[in-house]
Amino acid sequence: MPPLNGKIVTVVLFIAVLLGVLYCYISQSYRVVLSFEERFKASDKEARPPQEVVVTLSRHELHLVSQDYLRYKQPSIVQGRTDVVTVTPWLAPVVWEGTFNPGLLDTIYRPKNITVAVTVFAVGKYIMFLKNFLETAEQHFFVGFRVHFYVFTDRPNEVPQIKMAAGRQVTVMSVPSSNRWQEISARRMEIIQTLIEQKLENYCDYIFCLDVDSKFHGRWGTESLGGLVAVIHPGYYRDERSRFPYERRPASRAYVAHGEGDFYYCGGAFGGLLQEVHLLARTCRENFEADAKVGIEAAWQEESHLNRYMWINKPSKVLSPEYLWQDFKSRNSEVQIIRFSGVVKNYADIRPN
Ligand code: 5GW
Ligand code: MN
């Protein structure tokens, strides 16, 4: 064999060994990924929502800078609210009046120049709630911060003109009418997902998705910001979890078994960082559609899917029932302020079915 060929053979052999080592290395790490996915396949029968590891490193949530000129009441480490629980077992704060300093929080968030998006659906006769919703939002919701309201309606001509403060605006988005609310409801998560993908990325930082049949009575501001934010439902917060109206059929992707679940959260208000709410909307939509394929509609539609999601994906901040009360309910003593509340509605008047 001429010496040149010998060299070529050596080089080829060397490359082959190298490729072999590389292949072993890649397939090894691939196998780890596979087993991770297989774990979730195995739990499919329990109808768990698809899991995904999201790493959301937001500059807004990570570094909290105050100002040295600011003077405020000394925070106590031994005195505070004792009539309510202010932290979850996974150490997320539960926001109640008296647990936070609004001026301090606003000072921290002001230089971050954040924009908060709000989605609100006003389909059919629900358009009648919009004026009050928007007017009271101007008085109480993130006052002094940039807020962009996205109103989804089938009656764009009936959207009221509301005078907005600087940096705040309303965008009207058309959606088809429907005689069956469940159909619109089914598409709500999809619409939120699409809005985030097409309009909000690289523009808004946080998003809240709110019911239109409600109005603001008190401050709702920077204290509510967090990665994934859920609101405790006012109707069940003193109850045992066995009484929560979770979806109880194992065949549903919204299934929560007896003995499971933390709190009952409301579907009428949730939010957080854009990326977190995007994953929530996508997952709830996928589960909603998977249920529909086998003819299942969860007990409380998206609210059921939201509750399932929040049980597995723990909210990083929990808002007390101050953040969604109901006007027909008398105020309980631990609720020192009502910030946002569902108005009393005449179902026969407003609902198509
Ligand atoms: C909801 C239920 C039955 C029939 C119709 C609707 C309905 C809800 C509707 O026709 N139009 C509409 O825009 N919605 C939106 O869904 C509103 O934003 C509303 O706030 C939200 C949730 O429905 P709600 O408020 O009637 O549900 P609850 O549980 O707060 O009473
Ligand atoms: Mn409502």
C-alpha cells in the first residue's frame, strides 16, 4: 500500500471513531429527553395537561430596584394580617389588603416601563357591561401605567367611546356571533393564544384576561404582577376542597380527583407574564379540544381547565377574593376592600341560551 493511502485510511478511521463517539453522546442525551416524554405519556390516562419546561427569565420579575429618596412605613416582621393566609404552601404570596405597600411597589415598577394588556370579551348582549368595565378600569386598574385593552366583540359599532388617560388605549377586535356561548367560550383560549403570538410579543409584558360583566371598585395595580397569577374564587374560599366544583370525570383532561387541588380559582380573572399566559392558553385550548373530540364538555368549561392547569402549574402569585368578588355577596370580614366585582345580571336578559 502506498504511504499516501495509509494516511487516508488513518484519517478516515479517525473520523469514523469521532462520529461514533459523537453519535453515542447525542443518542444518550436524546434518550433522556425520550424518557422524560414517556413519563408524561404514561400519565396520559390521568389526563394530565401536556407538560413543558418553560424558562421564563423576565427582567421585570427578577430585579426589584427601589429609590433611595423614598420614605415609607417600616415593614414589620412580627405583625401583619393574622386573619387570613398570606402565603401558599409553595411560597407564593397571597395578596390581601395590608400585605403590601402600593407606593413602594409602584416606585419599583415605574422605571421598568411595563405595558399591561387586558383581554375582555363582550359578545352579544354582554356589550352592555363594557362601558362600566372600561370607565371603572380607568379609575382603578394600573393607574399611571401603560394599559392596552383588547375588546373582542361581534358588535364593534356598539363599543362605547371612553376617554382614556395618556398611554392607555382600547383596540376592538371582531369575533363571530354565536347562539351558543359554549362555542365562543371554547375559542376564548385560542383567541388569547393567537393575540399573544400575533400582536403582543415584544410589545406587552403582562396580560390579564378579565370577565366583562364586572367592574372595579378599588385599586388593582402592580401588587398583582407575577409570572403566573390566579384569583381565588369568592364562592368557595372557605370550603373543603371536596366541595370545589372541579371536573370530576377521569375521562376529561380537566379532571381533578377528590383529595387533589389547592384552591378553586376563578375563570373570570387570570394573568401574568405574557409567556406564562401563552402556555396556559395553549394548554387549556389543547385540552379543551381533546375533550371535545371525545364528546366531553368540562363542568365549568375553561374554568375547569384553568383549575386543572393551576393545580399542576402552581401560580407564582395568588390574588385574594378582593380581586373578584360578586356584587350579590355580602362582604366577609376578612375582605377589607373589594377591588373588582361581578355585577348582578339578569340571565334571561343577556344570555342567548
Ligand atoms: C355566558 C354564558 C351563557 C351565555 C352567554 C355567555 C356570554 C359570555 C356571552 O353571551 N357573551 C360574552 O361576552 N360572554 C363573556 O364570557 C363575557 O366576557 C363574560 O364576562 C364571560 C364569562 O361569562 P359569564 O360572565 O356569564 O360567566 P359567570 O360565571 O361570571 O356568570
Ligand atoms: Mn362573569
